[in-house]
Amino acid sequence: MQASKSGKNAFLFFILSRKFLFNIGIAILVLILLFFLLIKFLDIYTRHGKELAVPDFYGMKMYQIDSAGYNQQFDFFITDSLYDESQTKGVIVIQDPLPGAMVKRGRNIYVSIVATLPEMVIMPDLKDLTLRQAINILESSKLKAGKLMYAPSFAKNAILEQMCKGDTVWPGDTLVKGTIVDLVVGSGERQYKIPIPFLIGKTREEAIYDLNIASFNLGNEFYMDSIMDETARVFMQEPMWETEIPYFPGDSVHLWYKSEDSLDFDEYLKTFLPDSLQTDSLNMDF
């Protein structure tokens, strides 16, 4: 019992001794110093408070970025390349983060550039498909249907041959994205009259699709506002959809376009409604 009490007194005397308290103080000071050094290191490592505004890199090439020294401030990564004939090859067209964003030095900048070579796609096998199937497959393959040429065949409205620039193009051949593919289509055992689609108010792309699906070719095109406006819509067509003259697969339909800025197409389309329907539609309460 006496030995136990003596041991407790010795331990208490030790932790209250000057030597022990001095060592504890040194340890606490070292921990505090290490804490401040760690905070300082993290501040330097993350460059806290030293942000840079991201410059506008649109239209620049990668070698111009390097020569301007931007590669010493940021890390650049090319994530995609887009083929665009209207743009200079190799220039940046998309960047992330956007110009003006505040980021830290060393931030990753992701860019998309204009490809130096066009995107290539694989020609599908359209033989024996219906015209509608072939046109839809061409569009999904990033190709375009061109001229429709009809040839005598018992396989009415089926694809007999696929051609590009006058030559047969075979399934599996590589073509530039957007290439126009002409189609030889079976006309059946005899010629047959087909109805002309109503194209007024449609965009150029919509009108061409409807013409091809209906077995017609696009004829001459006229822009009445003297410019090839992408927002222009069909103002007039020849032949008209209500003509009594017979037209056959492969015939051409000519289109006239006007800009949406120069014509209210919603009101213009109402003029083509039957009189009774036009009157009812104009008097409807919405």
C-alpha cells in the first residue's frame, strides 16, 4: 500500500516538474509551427488568391498559343476536332473555360479545333431498300441524297444502284461527311403519275427531303431576297401541288425562297387554306 502511494507521488512530481513542462511546451510550439508551415505550403501550392482571367483563344492555333507563352500559364488539351470548310484549318473554335473566367495558374484549358482533314464516313448498302428507307439511312450515315434516276425494273421504288459523281459507290467505301449520293430507283413495269407535295413554308432542307421521299428531284432554286438566307423558306413552287398535268418519278420541282424577315409565313400559309377552312381557322378562339 505504501509502495503504491509512493509511485503515485513520483508520477505527480514528474508531470509537474519543470523539465516535463518545458518539453510539453516545446512539443506544442513545434506542432503550431508545423501547422502554420502546412497552411503556407498549401497556400503556395494552390496559389490562393492569384487567379488569372482566361484569354480569348478563339481563332488561334496551338503554335500561336505556345509562342505567346500561354502554355506557361495554363495546360491545354485538345478534346475534339470539327471539320468546317468555312473556318481556317487548325484554329480553336470552342474553349472551356470561356474567355474572361477567373481561374488559377496551371488550370486545364480544353479546346476544340477545326480539323485539317474532313470527317470520313462509311457508305451503307442501300440496294433493294425502298426509297424512303434509303434516304433515312443516308441521313443517319451523315450523307445526303442527290439526284433520283429512275430505270425500268419490276422492283418499283426500290434502290437499284448507288452512285457518286457518276461512278458506282460500293458499301463500305469511305466518303467525306455530307457527300451527295445519287440513287438509281426502280420505276416499276410502267410509268405512273404521282402527286406533288405541298412545300410552301418549308425550309430548304425540309423541302428537299419531302421532294426526295415523294420521288421528285430538286430543280432550279431562286432566292427572291437576293441572298442565300439559311432561314429562308419556300415561297413558291413549280409545278404546284394541285396541277392536273401528270408528273412522274424523277421529274424536277423548282423552288422560290423568301426570308422570314420579309414575309410573315404564318399569315401567308393561311391564304392556301380552302375558303371555308380559312374562314373557320381565322375565327377560332384559342
